[in-house]
Amino acid sequence: MALISSEEERLSLMVGQILDVTRMEEGRMVMEPVRCYVDEIIHTAVETHYPILNKNQNRLEIRIESSLPAVHADPGRIAQVVVNLISNAVRFTTDGVIVISAKKEHASILICVSDTGAGIAADRLPYIFERYGKKRKSGGGQDTGTGLGLYICKHIVEQHGGEIRIESEEGHGTSVFFTLPLYKA
């Protein structure tokens, strides 16, 4: 049952990604920003998806600065970014550590998902947020991604007025950082 549930979740995410790209390209991807809190978004995303996503015996750590101010964001779309980044971290990390962190930095909140996994080759980094990037086998021996996840994440973050970047070293893990602007009353 767990395997069936996991595969259903994976297929649902893949179909959602394909539909999102279509909406993006047609200018129909709707963002409904409201006053919300990053810690709530992260905890909800983790509680909902991490047990299903983590097939590789990883340890998850959440490090959220206390009393973070509100952001102006679409909670569903930001949860989608967090779930996608966790999913990537899980796919490329086995028996490792995945850390989700958030802290206030200037006029925004900086969120980071990092892992101790396989990392990304330096020559691939400039193309990592492009649609259908070159595929590479994950630590588990199979790559079940669509090549659209980071492309969609970049679009969502930028539509919120934030920035996204990646740091990685092959064999030493990856960290994806993104920002969201603070809520202005």
C-alpha cells in the first residue's frame, strides 16, 4: 500500500508539473498572494509530503528562525516550491541529511533546502533552471523527474518578486536558496 501511495503521489506531481508549464506558457498560472507565514507553509508541506517522498532513509532537519515576519505570497504555490525542492533532495540523497531552513534577511525571508547527496556537476549548474535539463540518474539508480520542477520553481519564485539560486558541488550535496518579500501592510 505504501508503494502504491508513493507512486500515486509521484504521478500526481508529474501531471501537475506538466499542467503548470502549460499554464505558465499561456500566461494563465494564477498566483493568489496573501499575508502568510513561511514556517506554517514549510511545516504543512513537510507533514503532507515527506513521509511519502522519502524512500532513501534520509534524516530531515527543520531550522526555522523564531518569530519570522509575514510574507506576501500564495501559500499553495510556495508549498509547491518547497515540496519540489524536498523531492529533488530525496531523489539525489541516500542515508543522508536534508535540511530546510528559513531566516529573515534584509526585506525578505530566505528559505533553503539543502542535502548531503550526489551534488551537481559544475558544467550543469548554469542550465539547472531551464526546462527539460539534461537528465542524470539519481542516487537510487533511477530518475523519475520530468525535467520541469526547477523551471516551475523559478517561475513561481520570480512571480512573487523573489530570487532563486543554487549552490552545489558534485559528490558533496546541493543547496537551493530562494527569497520571498516581507508583507507590507
